[in-house]
Amino acid sequence: MPDPAPPSSCVVLVPVGGAIDPGCDDALRELERRGHPVWRVRGYSAVDAARNQMATDALAQGYDELMWIDSDVAFDPADVGRLRAHGLPFTCGLYPKKGPRQFACEFLPGTPAVRFGVNGGLVEVRYCGFGFTHVRREVFDAVRMHHRLPTCNQRFGSLLVPYFEPLSIPEPGGRWSLSEDYAFCERARRAGFGPLADTRVRVWHVGPYRYGWEDAGGGTPRYGDYTFHLPGAPPGEPVPAAAPPAPPPADGFTQDWFTAHVPLWERLLTPLAGRPVHALEVGVFEGRGSVWLLDHVLTHPEATLTWVDTFAGGADHAGTDLAGLEGRFRANTARFGGKARGTVGRSADVLRGMTGERFDLVYIDASHEAADVLADAVLAWPLLRPGGLLGFDDYGWRGFPQPERCPALGIDAFLAAMRGRYVELHRGEQVWVRKTA
């Protein structure tokens, strides 16, 4: 969906209390590349003071849209555009708290269940956390006028409006002390602006691993379509109402996990453009990365891309409709003709049969199981020429509850075994090395 206004009109506000999660940082850099101003603000011991000052400063500088993103939230940069494209005053993505099986939001009383993922949509909530929240100027103006909020701190030369001052409100079971984000929601609701959550937006709350929607309601398998049942709620139909399933597209892309990595790829890989480079991609999904390589790196007439994929997904794709995935990949790469060739099959089987081939670039983004990642790396290493580049995706992926199953362990084990035979070029959400021997 296109942004309704230039990205420069929407400032991204990131209160930083410690380190920024690598996945969050990569996505923030991509937002900057797309033209969003990004403010990473440190130095506040109280998050309400930080939010008050950041909101006051952003509005004073003329920004009409404020996109709040917490530094421990990993996200798809395209979802910022999704929230903006609604054209609504107050929207957000939902995510769970770290540890307890609860969402960082308060659903409206009487809500029985909420759909997330491909069958999600806009759902009104009472309160939302501000880890991934888009608010337009009109909401701040209404909150200030309705509640007659004062302008504070004139004597310090740094004006501040207390939009996020914590509140205490009466509830049937006693008074409730609202944190700064819930307090803002309460003020906004009284001023006529309740938050709407887009439950198609997947936001990860990063702690010991990435907390996703499913962690609020049960175990940790990941699903493309998920329904959260509110504890103690009366029976009823989930919101939003179910829509008839649409057939998967024959071409194009339905997911974008790649775009956030473009700045890194431009820095590391575009120096190979114009050379007769031979690349191997283990795991291609719909081919977004493949198309980028073919367009920007494999530009020499003799350059080629060899790919491997099952197109069946893995354990983390349980519940995801992968019908037509292989056809979409082939349609997306069809214009490159014979420059892109590959094999449908398990990478462990296919790589074992490629002993006579050599590559200048290998990119591994297949299974998320640590053992599979390790096996792919071990089998691909002999195929990589000295001086060639090896890249791993999903170093920060924490989709399994057991850390030992996640890709980082497999990547670290491989690099430890190969120490002295490579130079590390980058470590973040992705890891890239250059083979030296």
C-alpha cells in the first residue's frame, strides 16, 4: 500500500533505554533510507518524560505524524507504511508482554477472541502499548485541548506538554494506575480518539527470544493465521469478522523480510556488479532477494544465480498457506531466463550433489533449525571460492522457545569450527564473512 504522504512527514520516535535490538536497528536504518526522519533518544530514566519531550519537540518542529517504535521491537519496515496508509488518527500493531502470556494492550470489554495474521484486520482496543504505534497530530491537539494540558518547563528552556503523564483511574475492582502509554490512550479516548489495532501487522517483542502474538495465548509455534481467545471472555465470534480467503497471487510478493537488509547488501555486494559472478542462494521463498541480486549484482552477461528450495516451508511456517509459492518464485524470476537456475529439494541432498560447482557468493536462508543451518554451511563451504562471500540470514531470529534450536547456534558453531579461515564483515540480523582459505 502506498504511503498517503511523503515519508519525511512522519517522524519515527525511538526512546532508547539501553541497546537497540539488531533487528530493530536494521529496520530503522531502512526507514531512514526510505526518507523517514528517525530520532533515537537516550538519556531519560523515565519513559513518560521521554515520550512527553519527544512528542512536544516533534509537534513543535511541524511533524504531522508520529510513529512510535520501541528499541526492543523488531518489525517489517513496510508495516509502517501499512499503518500510515489507513489514513486513521490512531493505529498500532499488537505484541505480547515479555514472559507473561498477555498482550501489551487492553482489549475492549466483551471481546471474545481476536484474529491475527492473514485473516486479521482493524480491531478497536481500549489501550495499547506504544512499541509500534502511529498517531497523527489531530490526536495530540484534541488531547491537549480536552484535558487542558499545560505547557511545562518554560524556566528550563525546554517546553514540554505532559501528554503521557501516568494516570490513576477508578475501576470496578479498585483504582488502576495506568502507565504512560495506557494513560495517553485513556486521554485520547476521552477526547474522541480510541486506538485501532491492525492485527495483520506482526511485531516482535525481543527479550530472551522474539515474543510474537502466539506467546500471549499459548505455546510458541508460529502461524500465518492465529486467533487469540481472551481468558474469561464470553463465547462469541472473533474480531475482525472473517473474510472469504483470497487465492494466493500467481506472481509478485506477499511478504517482505528482505528490504530491511538492502543497505547492507548494497555495501557488501554491489562491488561485485559487472563481474562474471556465480551466486548460490539456499532458500529463496518468493524470490525477493533473488530478484535484487539479479537486478543489482549479477549484471554481467555470464553471471548466474543457482538456487535451492523445497517450497514447502519449515516448522515455523505451520498454518501458513504456501500454495503457489514455487510458481510465484518462478514467475518473479522468469524475466532473467537462464541466469537463474535451480533445484527443488532439500538443501542437504542438493548441496551434496554439487561437488563440481564453485561460487563467488553463497547466501543461506533456508531452514531456521540450528542443525539444518549448520549442515547447509558445512556443505556449502567447499563450494565457495577463496575470497568469496558467505552470508547467513536470521542470526537474530528467536522463533523457537529453545535457543538451541534457533539459527544463531548453528551459525556460531560453524564459524567457531572455521576460525582462521574467514574474515568477518558484518554481524547483526545477518552475518557475512569473506572466505580466506
